[in-house]
Amino acid sequence: MRRRLPEWFVLLLPAFVVVAAVVLIPLLFSLYSSFTPYKLTRPSTLWTWIGERNYERILTDWKFWAAFGRTVLFLTIALNLELLFGLGIALMVNKVTRGQRTLRTVLMFPMMFSPILVGFQFKFIFNDNVGLVNNVLQSLGSDAALPWLVDGNLAMFSILFAEIWMSTSVFAILILAGLFAMPRDPLEAAKVDGCTPWQSFRHITLPFLMPFIYIAMTIRSLDVARAYDIVQIMTGGGPARRTELLWTLMSRTGYVDAKMGLANAMGYVSILLSIAFTIFFFRKLSAARAELGMGG
Amino acid sequence: MDRNKTHRNRRRVLKGLHFFGLFLVMSIICIPGLWIILNSFRPTVEIMAKPPVWRPSFTLEHYRAMFGGAGQGGVPVFSYLWNSIVISVTSTLIAVLIGMSGGYAFARYRFKGKSGYFVGLMLFRAVPGVALSLPLFIVFAKVGIIDTHFGLILVYVAMNVPFTIWLTDGFFRQIPKELHEAAEIDGCTRWQAFWKVEFPVARSGVASAAIFAFLTSWNEFALASQLTRSVDSKTMPVGLLDFTAEFTINWGGMCALAVLMILPALILTFIVQKHLIAGLTFGGVKG
């Protein structure tokens, strides 16, 4: 008699198959090719094994480390500011009594924008010649056209602005949902006991919101690489590599310079980075859940 | 008396600050999008004008050029729109079906290494699109499915399945086991019990998962830009690039296409926004 597969396995099988086919196999292939000098223009190079030389090369390359450091810095600043702004916005919207639903709808607006559209939109708005920002500044009497996307620091600021504009609403909406779900009694008890608003926020509201914050962080950490679309469109990593992130460096190495082996080696570093972020927040999330007794 | 007065003044100041803060935030959120919409109706001369023109005039020139077809310097918008619709809708449907069965398995069955499988699946979602696009490009070229609908659909299904599993898992867990057990006692098969009892209860979770899957596929760029080549499969995010030339960008035309791109997403999200929030929080917190 044929042994029947367990039901859970049958149910999960399609998911495993499609993920394996589209993600796992290409990743294994890229792992292999990261040990070869593979170039798109010369397919035969795929069969030359050079060991870990690609990794050696990127790990000793300051351009790579600059991009890596910038990526980590960029993510740290962006995620922290998004959390802070999201928390602030959620608290403000929560206080509103009339028209709250409209405000919440408006909050969801940036979530529907494609990252590449956000990139174009802010490339337009920060354009030094015809952009909204410079137009306003000039109409207000400033003479100089600020080179938003041409100066290194200003370009980094513009990209951060675009990134934060796009992603803050995820935090705001999830934290707002947390505020709605919050029981009223502890807050009132704290008020009776004479807690200041800050104390009750710090010791009652915030701990309750933590799981919601970690969900938002986890969801965000799954697609931090969306920033690639924005940077690629707004500056392409320029001026003079001042906004080069890991992802733009990788795509340039792979597609423009056609050095697939080297680019795949970089790809692995970026994958590890994303996975590290995800695992970190996943663990925080389950810890926060367990603390509130929501585990299971 | 005096204390009352200062107290009231402070309340008033706080209220003013609150209102001002909200106003500021909402303007920052709205203005970029409104600016795009506004500029899609302004003639190019006016967009480029120096000093800036603040009183907008109205024209449909960009929309006319866009829908005019490739012959008149326009972009084959209809092909892009069609590709986007076919690819997003198909991949969403498939991803929801596969993800739902996976989420059900995680929510209802006990097996060894369950959380390991779960986190493993999520990690595949975390692989950056750019990093994945390099090997996928080579593999797809070998198999011969570059620049086809099928290729992109396959990619988006794989991208969306893990997140769909996460969301639906949380929803199915909310439903008490007794519900389907009762249905089975009444003579339903497990399959019938699922569709007649559990699925209707979890519907809003499935709806939110579908919206997220749809938005992801509709908006994706990093993979689509490498795996598509021509009007046969280019989606709208890739089509946006058609408005950029070496040194100039046709801002008005781009804004018009942007409006076309954002409209379906906007409408869809407004219809189901209640499910959207419920989906995210339920799936995540209680799951």
C-alpha cells in the first residue's frame, strides 16, 4: 500500500515548490557563480572556479565598505525616524475626535505608491531647476537654486526624505491600530493614582504598543531593499558615489559592468544583511508577544 | 481663579499645537501626490517656466499624447496597463490560493519543525529584489521565459506567498477549532467545512492578503526592470522610465502615467481599507 503524505505537507507543498523554484534555485546558482569570474559577455567563464577570490576582492575594496556602511547608516536613520514620526502621528490622530476616519485614509496614501514612483516624484520635487521646493524658495526671495540632488549631503537628505515619506505610514497605521485596541482601565487607574501623562505613556501605553511596533519593523525589514528603487531613480548612486548603497553598487557591477560573479558575491552580503534585520525583529516580536501573553 | 486661567490657556495652546502638527503632517503627506496630479494637467512650457508660474492652466495634452500610441512620441501605455493588470491579477490570485493553503496548514496542524519552516519561508521574502534579479535573469534567459507574462507571474507568486501565509495563518488561528469540528460532525468533509465555515470567517484576512499581494506586484520595479524587455511584458513601473531620455525628462507625461498607475491602487485600497488594517494587526500580533 502506498503511504499517504501527511495533510499539512500536501497543503504546504505548492508554497515550497514555488519558492524553491523561483528563489532557492536561483540563489544556489548565484552562490555557485559568486565563486567564479562569471561575466555576462563571456559565458564560458562560468566554469572557472576561483574560490573565494570574489569575496576577498569585495572585502578589501573600500568602495564596497563605504556602500555597506552607508546602507547600514541609512537604514538605521530611516527606520528610527519612521518609528518616531509614526508614533507621533498615531498619537496625534488618536486624539482627534472628528474626522478621524478621513485622516486615517489619508495616512494610507503613501503606502499605495510604488517605490519607483516615489523616486520620480521626489526627483521632480527636488529638481534644482523646475522642482517645487526650489520654486517655493525662489518665490520667497532666495536667489540661489539649491542643488538638492547634485550635492552629496543634500542628495542623501532628499533620498532619506523620500524613503521616510513612503514608509512612515506603515508605522503610523499599525501603532494607531494598537492604540485602538488598548484597554482604557489601566490608563484611568494611573490617572487616579496621580501619574503624569509622560509616566502613563512611558509605563502603560508604550509597553502595550511594543508588539505593534515590532510588527511594523518586521514588515519593513522584509523590504528594506525597496530603497533601491528610490535611489536608483533619484541619483543612481551619484553624485560621485555619495549616495551609493549596497544595492545600487551591486546592480551596477552586475548589469553595467557585466561582472555577474562579483555582483552575486555582493548580493550575498546584502542578503545576509536583510536576513539579519528580519531575524532580529522577528525575535523581538515573539518576545514582545510572549510578554503580553499573546503567544501561541 | 488664576490657576484655572493658566490651566485653560495651556489647554488652548496644546490644542493649537495639536491642530498645527496634524495640519503639517497631512500637508507633507498630501502635497507630493497632489503636485503630481496637478502637473499632469499643466502644459510642459508652464512646468519648465522660470520664474515659476503659480497660477496653473489646464490642458489634456499629456493624456492625449499618452493614449495616442507609440507613433506620436507617446508611450504604449495600453500595453503596459494590460501587462500590469494581467500580471498583477493572475499572480495575486495564485499567490492567495497557495498562501491560504499554507497558512491553513500552519494554523491547524502540528508538525515537527513548524516554526523553523515558517521563519525559513519569511526569510525568502527578505531577499532583496536586486540581489535576486541577477541570478533570476540568467536562469530565466536559459529557460527562455524572459520578457513573458509567465515569468513575471511566477516571480510575483513566489514573492507574495510567504507574506500571504503569515497573514492568513494569523486569521485562521482566530477561528475556534470547534467550528469546523462541528461542521464535520454534521457530515461535511474537511474540504467542505473549510469553504463553508472557516473561509467566510477569515474572509477579511484573505482580502487584506490579496490587497498586499496586488500592491506588491503592481508596484514592483527592481525585478521587472530586468526580466522584461519589450511591450510584450513591460509593466507600468518599468514604463515610467520611457519618459526619461539621456538628459531630459518629460515631466508632464510622466505625471500622467503616474496618475494612471496610482488610480487603480487608490480605488482598490479605499474599498477594502478596513480589512487592510485588521489584516495587518491580526495576522501579526495574535498570530
